[in-house]
Amino acid sequence: MNGVAVCRDGMARLLSHGRHRLPLSEAFKAGLICAAPAMLAAVLHAPLLCWSAIAAFWTCLADDSADTASSRACNGVLFGVLGALASGCAIALAPAPWLAIPLTGFVVYAGGMARAGGAAAGLRGLLAATACAVAASLPVHRWPAPLEFAAGFLGGSLWAVACMVGLWQYSHADRVRRATFAYLHAMSSFICALSEVSRGDARSEGTGRAALRTRLDAMKRIVDGAPADARAAAGAWPVNGERSVALLAGLDSLLAGYRPQGSAARRLLAPALSGLAGLIDAYADATLRGPSANTAVERLRNRLLADVRYALIRANGTALDEEERAWLHSCKTLVMAITSLAGEQIAAGNPDPPARRATAMTLLETAGRSIQSAIGEIRTGGLVSRYALRLSMAAMIAAALARFANVQQGYWLVLTTMFVVQPTVSQTVKVSGLRVCGTVLGAIVASIVALVFHNPVLLALAIVPLATGTFAARAVSYVSYILFLTPHFILVAYLGAPAGSPWLLAALRIGNSLAGAIVAVVVSVIAWPEWERRKLASVSSRAIASASAYLDAVCNFVSVGEIAPGALAAARRNACVAIDELHALAAAMRLEMFSSGHRIACARDLAWHLRRLVGVASPLECLAGAMSDTDRQRLAALGSSCLSLLDGADHEHDFKGNASSVKALTPSLFVRIIEREALASAADIGHMRWTAMKAGAYALAWSCRLKKRNQQSGPRDRSI
């Protein structure tokens, strides 16, 4: 299939499924919520309502639609109260900058420490702290301006909470169906990517597994929080999700590790993968349409199984060599396993949901755990604590520049600084570049809109599509998110204070964004910098240890079956998370100064081999039960050999002590391919680990030698 056909199929999938994958309905609802206060500000000529519009936007941004309605309401009200108190105090202390700026630093530090309670709590803490920092950078207002700003923020937040929780609520069954569709769409997209790899149009990177696991976790969280009658809308996908991920990981690893002389075997596999992607798309459509589509989907599944069986029979008569035929048989075995697993979703059910607890008690326990985590971070000087310190310092510097340098629209400088500062230097550099680029493009869009529509009411109406695009683009990329966010905020600010031309306002936004990004990068580099390259050794060791633990668990599961499937899946998930962390570390090191290209390449190769090794072993979670005793013995020996190779030992497969008993066993084609791929990856990982240990021992010996030489030569004369 040529590139034009691939693009055509991709556009067709986007048009048919993209409207369901992107949260357009929820984004439109949030856009209306954010635009309503701005519309009132334009009609009533009340600029303070624009502050309410910003509060409503931040409340919608911090909302987690996967939570229960009561939990969302409590979190939204708490965010509104904290944001109102912080902004009101900052406005009240504005005449005394020597008090307002330290208050900003304290509030921002507390907001940064909220990250210890998780991503959702960290976002709410960051937005509440941003409200304080922005208020501190505004011009001085007389009393009762603090009360008005606090009331405006609280009113906008309560308006957003009332609309999100009280109006336009989706039913539990609808939320379960949407979450299941999102998971199946991610699964189908992953299979489409594998199909392109089999045709030679792309290269397997393995990074799609993380996105698939994210969708699976989101689906499980929504299904677990739904009543029993609503959980049936997901079928058996929450139960079989881990098994499908394991099988797809094995298929990805076989495609990534296969390097044949020709591409005949890959071409024979491509139709099966395309058919499997179409089948998963059909299941996704059936999830939204209901049981009426199950009959057609079942026919499609049976036809795919027949096609795969026929292709396996036909492959025996082709000119493929033995290794290529074994590889093709292994891949199509996994395709058939995934197809059979998908068929279980029609008839199977879900286990009973866990018992629900009181929302107030849950929130109190969550707050208690977050406080304990924050205290532990402060005592140990952990990553979150250092991030909060950098964020606090950057916020105080930005607020001081906005106040003392009389920067026009200086609150945008503070906004950029607050959102650009990240836990590590590389992340800060990356986000700063994306933020500035998105701001430039968004400022141009806002200027064009302001020049076309001169009526304030029309400008307020233009906020609806911009705010909708802001929330919808969060699922696409950071640049597209900023592209919609910048004109949204510019129009809200223009309605609040229509001074100057739109082009001047856009230029001020660009200049302040650039200044805020510079402040964030400089503070991240100077104040307790968090360099990714310093974590390479620990992250690599953790990834290898997690992969070894998973291989050991698989070996026990295949040989004696003493490990429960849930524990085995948890071990695989831990290994995958550690490997993804290593891969992200290698990518982040490229943005750092003085990072060795050789170390980056080694980390990237190590992550690739570890992901391949774990992926090759993953299908055994689902297929080991149907294997013969011969294959089980071979796989048990394979696991022990791989563990020895991971330790850096020059270990030959089929132990010397068991040579006569194991080598005499003839494995199946699938087990033979698993052995080849696993041993190759384990040997490469062990070699890289042994080389790194040797280099580390050499460096340690050299440093000890220099230290001993310095001790023998005595202290140097530093009087000169």
C-alpha cells in the first residue's frame, strides 16, 4: 500500500472516529460556561466579570470528568474558595509590594507542593497559586477592590461548578461507553501503526503502548466508579484489557525485532493486521450503537479468523524459509488470540463494582495523604519540594518585574512563568519553546478576530469557539492547546480593558511570554537545577530490575503457575512504566546542555531492548495455559537464561547441566521465535550493562588513584 492510500485511510478513520475520540461535546459545554461571564461583561460594561470568566475557565480546566459528581462539586468549590482568598489577599496587599511579593512566594510554594498529592491536585494547586500571582502583578486597586476580586473569582468558579455538575450531565452508562470507545480507538490506532510497520511504511518505536495503557486505566477508573447496571455497557473489555495489551505488546516486539532479508513475510502479515484494526473499529462503533450491532461484528470476527487460518495454510506453500515461516506463524498466532479475546466481550460480564464510600470521608483521607506526602517531600528535599521552591522563586521574580518595571499587561509575564516552570530543566526548555510558538500564532489569530469584529458582544461570542478549541486541543498537543488559549485570553482581557489596538495587545502578549519563558528557564538552570543526566544510572538500574522481576514472574507462571494473573500483570505494568521512564529520560537529555550523545544513544538502545524483551514475554500471560509440557520446559529454561544474561553473564541457553534434557525437546514455532527474540535482547542488555559497570569501575579506580596520589603529595600551597 502506497503513502496516498495510507493517508486516505487515516483521514477516513479521523472523520469517522475523531469526533468521538476528541471530547467535543464536553469542550463545547466548557466553552459556553467560560463565555457566559465574558458576554455579561460586554453587555453590562462590567470589566470585573472578565476575572470571573478566567475563574470559570480555570475551574473547568481543573475539573476531572472521571470523578463522581459529588467529588467534582467539592473539589470545584474548594478551588474557588482558595483562589478567591489568595487573589483577594494579593489585591489587598498590592499597595505594599514588600508584603505582596513574599505572600505570592508562599502561596505559590504551597500550590507547587500540592503536586505531591497527584496530577489532579497539582493542577488545582498550580491554578490557585496562579490566581494569587496574577492578582499580585495587577495595578494597585483601592478598597473594596479586594472583596470585589475575591467575589468575582468565587462567583465564576461556583458558576462553572453549578453548570458542570448540575447541567448537561452525562449518564453513567454514556460515560462508560465513551471511555470504552476511547480505549478501543487507541487500540485500533496502535494496530494500524503496526500494520504500517509490517508494510514497511513506518518503524516500530514501542511508544504507543503507553498511550494504550493510559486509555485502559481511564476506562477502568470510570467503569469502577459506575453503578452495576452502567458497567455492562463496557462488556468484558475492562476485564480483558490487560490481556489485550499483553498480546499487542508481543506483536509489537516481534515486528520491531524482525529483520528479514526480504519483506515477503511482512507483506503476508499486513492484511491480517488491517483486518484486525477494522474489527476493533467495529467493536468501537458497536459500543456506541448498542447490542444491535453485535451480530454484524460477530460475522466480521469469524471472517477474520477464517482469513487468518487460510493465510497460515497458504504460507506453507510459499517460498519463505523456515525462520520467516516461523515468524509469520507466531505473529498470526497472536492475531488470532486477540481476535478470539475480542469475541468474549459480547457475552462476558464484569465483576461487581467495589463498595462506594462517603465522598466527604474520601476527600478527607485524600487530603490527609496529600499533606503527609508533602511533609515527607519537604523533610527529604524531594523532587516536588525542589520544584515548588523554583516555582516560588520564579513567581516572585516575575511579579516583581511586573510591578517595579511597570510592564504593560505584566500579568501575562507571570502567567507564562507559572506554567512554563517544570520539575526538570529539559521539560522547562521544551515547554518554554512550545509556549512561545503557540503564543505567537494565537496572538495573530486574536488580532485578526478583533479587527474583524468590533462589537464587544460579537467578540464575546467569538470566545465560545476559541474556548471550545482550547479544551478539545488538550487531547491533541500542547502547541494546539496554546494556539486556542492565547486568543481566548487576549479577547477576555480586551473585553475587560479595551485599551490600545489589538495588534499592540498581541505584541505585548508575545513580549511578555518571551520574558516569562526566559525567567522560567534561568531560574530552572540556576536554582537547584534538576538535570536528567544525573538520573540515568538509577533509572536504568530500576528499568533492568523491573524487567528482571517480570521475567522471573513469567518463568514461575509458566513452569509452576504459582503467581496470580493479576500479580503478573502488575509486574508487567511496573516494568513498562520503568522502561517508559528510561525512554523519556533519553529524549529529555537531548534538550540539556553538556549531555553526552553516546550516553543518550545507550539509554535509548537500552530502553528499546528492554521494551522488546518485556513485549516478547507478555503473550505468555495469555497463551501459556494452552502450551504443551515441552514448550513449558523450554520457556522455563529460557527465563533462567535471560535472567543470567541480564546480569551480564556469558550464559549459553539450555543450561549446561540440563543440556541433555532440554536441548532434546523440540519446541513449537511460536516458542522458537520467542526464544530467539528474547535471547537476543537479553544478551544485548547484559552486554550494555557489563560495559557500563566496567566503565564505572574504571572511573572509580581512576578517582581512587588520583585521591591516593594527592594524599601522598600533601596539601597544596594556596597562599599564592
